[in-house]
Amino acid sequence: MFLEAVNNGIFSLLGENLAEFFKFTGFANVTFGHIIMILIGLVFITLAIKKDWEPMLLVPIGFGIIIGNIPLFPGLQVGIYEEGSVLNILYQGVRQGFYPPLIFLGIGAMTDFSALISNPKLLLIGAAAQFGIFGAYAIALALGFAPAEAGAIGIIGGADGPTAIFISSKLAPDLMGAIAVSAYSYMALVPVIQPPIMKLLTTHKERLIRMKAPRAVTPGEKKIFPVIGFLMTAFIVPSGIPLLGMLFFGNLLKESGVTRRLANTASGPLVDIVTILIGVTVGCSTQADKFLHPRSVLIFVLGALSFVIATAAGVLFVKFFNLFLKEGNKINPLIGNSGVSAVPDSARVSNNVGLEYDKTNYLLMHAMGPNVAGVIGSAVAAGILLGFLS
């Protein structure tokens, strides 16, 4: 009887322990929303691996979505929104907006502005493409979003994930997950979204326009450009200094010729580390209870619309600009799409679409001009939005 009572007590205790343990497992706390978000994360990873669509971004974001949607028992202090947790500490780089300037430092150290320096009028194409940002801003306002939220949503049209994160961290932190994932998603979909718009808005004759070879740019011009570029843009939009300052500083490290180690660090290990952190933490922030709302779906729709407007604005601006240019100096409208700042993917799209119609007409070097101008343009647009919405 004694042994039987002991055994019953042990089994009862084990049963209680197992029941208590089960309460803390994901199986006991899973919801339909968690499953949906985990599937979305798997889709991101699949697209990155199978289609090679922005794998450096979609793999960290996709896996981050899975991490962030493992069902948790409240109070475990491991979730990204639980103060003091490891993920919450890493997420502060997104919330406080200090990851994006570091990304811009790396972008500047990797970017060659020669195409823009040799043909400065291409800067206008990058500026025209930013119409997508302000067009989406106006539409978001009309749909009932607050001005600050509309500004954060509109920046998706720049196809610049770090800028979208920086702006949303300042203007609409509650919408940051949806805005960031939307921005990075459309960056990855550049080869899918842009070609139909480019073909729709151009004629066969326009697609065959050959542009003059860009002139050679001197090392001195490359050294001067980041200093002059920063002074001109920063005086116009001081609120964009965190992004513009780091972008041009990174480029100066590259072009100065005396800071090669710093440039290599900024364009290599540093930007890789920050890309991992920003991707995983942004993915983790898309917890089902905070992400699966009608407003998130509407943000995705508005993001797509802003991206379409930006692409169309760039192409249409080139067509308009050509009315004032002499024969032989005209610009191929197919490079208008590259005014968005998805570097260098949108420039590659310009080149690939051009080669479909003339296998000897290489547009890549020409398209890089408005493409890098788009990087500057999106940072300037961000500064403008911060200036009147903060």
C-alpha cells in the first residue's frame, strides 16, 4: 500500500509537471495568426533561395518572421516586445533609428557616383522618381491615415528599406513592421514589377535610343563630389543629415584613396552585420497580434501603388525631358525606372529590358546615374517629410 501510494504520488506529480510544462510550449499557445505568419516567413525564404530575389534581405527577414511568431507564454522575457529581452535590445537599433545610417555608410562606401558626375542631368530622373513617395503620401492622407503615418507609408515608393525604417521609427513606430516588410518586399520584386510598366509607357522607337558613352570622370571629381553633394543636400534638408551625412562620408572613405581599410570595413563586415541585425529584428517585429490587421494589408497595397507611381514618374519624366533635347542627346526612357533607389537592381532591369529590343544597346552604365541619384533623392525626401511632419 505504501509503495502504491508513493507511485501514485510520483505519477501525479509528474503529470502536474508535464501539464505545467505544456503550458509554456508553443503548441499550447499557437493561434491561426502565428501559422499564417510562419508561412509568410517560409515564402520569403523560398523566394530568396529559389528565385534569388534579394536573398541578403529576404533570408534574414523571413527567418526573423518565423522567430517572432513562435507562440510564447506571457512573461518569459524572450519576445521582441518584452522590455529587457535580448531581441528587444537588438530591436532598439530599429526603434531608435541607428541601424539605417550605418547601412547608408556602407552604401556610400560601395557606390561609384561616376555615372552621375559625368552626366549631372540624370539627377533630375532620380528626383522625378520620388514623386511616388509624395503621391502615395497624398493617397494615404485621403484614405484617413494621420499625416505622420501617411509620410512613413509614402517613403516605400523610394524602394529604400533603410530609409523606410528610419522614417517610420520617427513618424509611425507602430506601423514600422508593415512598412519595413513592405519596402523590402518591393525592393526584391523590382525585376517583376518594373518591366511591364516600362514597356507600357514607352514606344518601340524610344526603347532603341542609344545614348552617348559617359565621359571619363577624374579622381579629383570623385573626391570633391561627396563633400559638395553633402553640403548642397544638407543645407536644403538638415533633417536628413543622419542618412545623407553617412552616405557621403562612406563615399569619401572610398574615393579619398587614403582610407581604404575604413572603406573596406564600412562596405564589408559592418554593413553585413547591420543587414543581418536589421533584417532579423524587423522580421521578428511582425508578430501576428501586431501585424495581421486590415491596416497592414492597406499599407502593402499603398506601398505597391507608390512603387508603381515612382517607376512611371521616372519613365514619363524622361519622355518629357526628351522634348527639349536635340537628336543624339536624347535619353532612353527605359532608364527612367532606375530613379528609385533599389541599387543596383533597378539599373539592371533597365539594361535587361533594353537588351530585349537591341542586344547591343547596353544601358547599365547610363542607368546607374539616376539609380544612385535615387539613393540621394530618397534620403532628401525623407528629410523633407521629417521636416514638416516631426
